[in-house]
Amino acid sequence: MKTLLSGGIVISLDPAVGDLDRGDVLIEGGRITKVAERIDDPDAEVINASDRIVMPGFIDNHRHNWQTAFRGIGADWTFAQWAKAMHETVKPHYTPEDVHAATLLGRLEALHSGITTMLDWYHVAQGPEHEDAAIGALQEAPARSVFCLGAGWATPVSVESGIRRVRNTLDDDGLLTMAWGLRGADDTGIDTLAQELKTADELGLRTSLHTGGDHRPVAAMHEAGLLRDTTTFVHGNGIGDDELRMLADAGSHLSVSPDVELKMGFGAPLTGRALAAGLRPTLSIDVVPSVGGDMFSTMRTAFSAQRGLDGGLRARDLVHFATIDAARSCGLESRTGSITPGKDADIILLRTDDVTVFPVTDPLGTIVTAGHPGIVDTVLVAGRIVKRDGALIDIDLTPLQNRLLASRDRVAAAAGVALDGTWHPKA
């Protein structure tokens, strides 16, 4: 089957392809085969992309998807309250079914908003049945995902046995791949971190690691020879400019979650400082109990916060962070992140005729300053159309939503949590 996206504003994020005010994209066998101003292929199914922006799907490289059932409950929480609530209070009551419902609905919500690739940073850490429930949910969603298996919050318990077990079932060729969510030297000590990184290398796994603070965590890893180009550091607020340069020199990656970092008091997002150090930042949502789950609002927060500091960012930077730069952080740059012939067709079509964005004078500026999930008209993952005319295809959301509500209510009751907006955990 061939598909021709015809007549759209093409933002390729590939310098060799460039951007087209009016362009066509030909897809065959799930891959992009040609990008040009006009393509004539009578054998292709034509999707009219006029009044649409055609661009790579967004990539969220750090989200704790298991918390979807408690969306919005933590709007007023501090970081300490979030940790107390989600990890100490509600998580012990999660069954595999709760994990499955939250993971599936969260992944579909992200897909609906144009996030074609998500790294799901899983840290429920309650055994193989829970892990398999998350994996099963990610496999059910018609999307590209990375199952990042991590230990529970601030726990000395290793998940190495789980890592080895899951690695035997997931390879690097399908839509679902895996990574290792490391605990960090603050939780385990530098020797344990070194051993886990060594094991990750042996298993061919990329790693992701939460870090931050002014106690020089990156410098300690640098001195121990533990920095590498397969690790993504999450947040990083408080680390020094020289530590950012260490990450850049090692080819490491940085995931900025601007909404969570600002509202929970982590400090200013590192977007501008990372760029100044030669490090390409990426963007992520983190936790939907506290922030929205779409990449448009995440880009906008990162953009506004940095522009308010030094005026240095441009709209194109933000779109790069959320696509090709994030693809590199996941080791997927050869498969996704740009509209490049030979890559998988992970593509979204954004409406330009919607009243909330019309008229589109500067496509990149519109995406970053005015974009929202409501303009995501069509989504393709590996060439498969999974959303069309604003609706996910062949997915009945109502029973899934009912499952998630039942899950939330059961967990809340078991944990003694009020769902009327009055619950503010004492950290």
C-alpha cells in the first residue's frame, strides 16, 4: 500500500530535505520514500493535506504513564507532596489491572495529541505481573513506545532480574523497545550505578536517569568514567555549567520537563544553559497528576521560560527538541524524528484552518505559540493511519475510560484518598 500526503506545508526537520510551503510526501511499506513539491503516483491512496502542516510526530522521552488515573489531582502539590502521594500512598495499592488501564489510556491520550513516540518511565516496581501489564498496554496502543523499566522511587531494590527477563522478550526491531531506568548514585552509591551501567551496556540497553542538585552528581559520574552517549539525564536542575559541558562532551542527552520543574520548585529549566554548553535538550511531560499531557503546552512553557530569561530561543529550536533531538536521545534517529526518505512514516497533520490558529503565517511559530491537541487531525505511525479527521481509528474509548475510572476509585478508596480536591499529602 502506498500513501501520498498531498499539498501540505511540510516541516521536515531534515536539513537535506528542507521545508516546503507546498509539498507532497510519499509513503510505501510504512516508510517515507520521497518528499518533493509535487509527486504523481496513481497507485497511491491520496490524503489531501491542504490546510494542514505535515511534520514528524512528537517524541516524549520521559513520562510516568502509570499515574494517568490521577490526572490533575496534584495541581497544587509540591514535589515532596507528589512523592508522598503517588509512591508512598497510592502505588502500593496498584494491581496489574490498574497499571494496564493507566498505561493504555495514557498512551492513547498522548497519541491523540500527536506524540507518536513515548518513553514510558515505569517505576511501579511490584513484580513481573505489573511489568507485563504495562508492556501489554504499550503493545495494544498503535504507537511507538519505549518501556523504560526502573526501580521504585528512591529504593535500594534492584530491578536487574526484571531487566534481563524483559530483555529476553523485547528486541530493538519492533514498535515497542526497552530501556533501563537507573536509580542513580544518590540512591545506590557510585559502585552500584557503575555495575548497572555495565550490565546495560552488555544487554545493549540505553538508560535514563533522574538527576539534579548542587552536590555535583554529574561530575561524580564523570570522574568515575560513567558518562556515555546512551544515557539521558532527566531534569538536572541545579547542576553546574561545567557539568552540562561534561554531558555534551560525552554525547549524553538531557530531558527537560519544564512544567513540572517550574511548578514543583526544581528551578529554572536548563534549556538555554544546555544549548550554551553545546548540549541539545529534549522535552518531556513527566507526570499528568500535576501537568498537562501534550507536547504543545510543554514546548510553550519551555519557550516562554527561556525567552523570559535571555530571549535566546527560537520556535524552530522547540520543535527540534520535541522531534529529532528526542529521537536521538532514544537511539531512534535512524527510524523516526524527521520526514526523511528511508525513515518510518511517523507523521502528524495539523489543521491550519482551525479558528484557534488561523491564519498560519509562520508555521513553526504557530505550532509553538498557539498549537494544541485539537488541531491534530491525522496521525501515522510507521505508515499506518491511527488517527484521521480528529479521531483515533478502531478504538472505543468509552470502555477504556470506564475501566480507568473504576481503577482510580478502587485505588483511592484502598489508600484512603479523597477525590474532591481536598487531599494535600503531608510530606
